[in-house]
Amino acid sequence: MALPSAFPYRDLILLTAFAVVFGTLVIQGLTLKPLMRALDLHDDDPVGREVRAAREAALRSILVTDPLNA
């Protein structure tokens, strides 16, 4: 929309830009989950793994430094 009205091939440029944005966001976004299922790919939950590791480290540090536990 920033192109002047008299710009040559303005409509074609706008249509191409819209098609590229639509294709990358909508089409790929909608087909990503079915593609992951078809390829049998699974999320390994990296955030959950980090939270578990942090909780284990905190528990270990409490057990090691707790004078009542010794």
C-alpha cells in the first residue's frame, strides 16, 4: 500500500506480496501439525526437561545443605 498508485505493476506486486505472506503463514501453519503426525515426529518437551532438572538440582542442594537431614 506504500507504493504510489501510478507505480508500474503495482497490483501485481501487491498480489505477489499477499500471496507470499499468505503462503508462509497460513498454508504452512495449517499443514505443520498434520505433517508432523505423518512423519511421526514428537516434541521432546525441552522446557519440561529443564524444569525437572532445575527441581532436581534444588532438591539435591537442599538435601546436601540441610543440617537436620545429616
